Amino acid sequence: MSSATAWTDDHFIAGDVALDFANTVYRRTPEMGADLLNNIDALTAWLRHTELLPDDARDPFEDSQAALRQARRLRELFWAVFEARAEGRELPANALADLLDAARRGVGSDVTVGSDGSATPLTAQGTLTVLALYGIRLALSPSSLPVRACDRCGWFFIDTSRSRRRRWCSMKTCGNQAKAARYRSSHV
Ligand SMILES: [Zn+2]
């Protein structure tokens, strides 16, 4: 088994936790071996990094392989829905319906929602429900929260730039690579 991804703040650049979760793969092509959510330890470490899963939670998932499958499925639903938003299309009904199903799982037992509207996972399983709720919140949010996809790697982010023309997930990675590529192509 490959070793779990070591998450750093560079993996959390989207400005929204649901988009950060969607960004746990490069170019949204896990079959090409770029899946950062490569095993259950990577998933639990991601959930801890976001503080969705408390540090002291032990033996988090009852069935870790099932949880990993559910997490990856949730991520696919996010891709379908957020890609539509990024491209200015109507949200795909099937993906949205499946996302709503994922968001109702365990409400009341694995997840509680407080008077301020904040969802709290009570179990590890509940963290996936909370993620689905966050996904729906963003999917249905007003267009003042513009979802974009990086021109280079496909990662999603909320474009809060003043011009609303941000193209890269991060200047540190894709932005600089794009600049370097432009430089090379203009100096041959
Ligand atoms: Zn990028």
C-alpha cells in the first residue's frame, strides 16, 4: 500500500472546505495515479487537518474501505456539481440528487446541526455527511461566490480576486509554472 499523503496548507487553497476536498486529486483523474486520497490513512489525516475529525478520535471508521469508497464517490459528485458551476452550466440533476442523499445520511445520529446552522460530526462517519452538507451549501450559494477551476491542474477555488479573473489555484505552483512556460516559449 502506498504511504498516505502528507497534507500541508498548500493542499488547502480553495477558500472552501468542500472544494479543498474536491482537490484531493490532480487534474481530477485518479486513474492516472494522481489520487492524493490514496488510502484510508490519507482520508483520516485529511479530516484531521480540516479539524472535522477530532484528534482524539480512535478507530474512526467502522468499515474503512467502505468509508474510502464513500469519500471518493462524494468527491466525484463534487466534481460534477462544481465543474458545472465553474463552467456556468445548470447543475447536473443526478449528481445533485445523489449529493442530497449523501447529506441526509446519519443526520440526527452521526451529525447534529446547531442553532447557528453549524453542522458537527458526532462520529467519523458523520464527517462525510458534514462534507456533503458543505458541498450543497456551496453548490446552492449565490454567484457572489464564484467557483473556478485552475487552468493548469483543474483544482477548484473561490475567486475572491477583485477582477474576478484569477486563473490559477496558486501562484506558488501553477501560476509560476505557467509564467515559466510562457517565458520559455517566447525565448526559443
Ligand atoms: Zn493549479
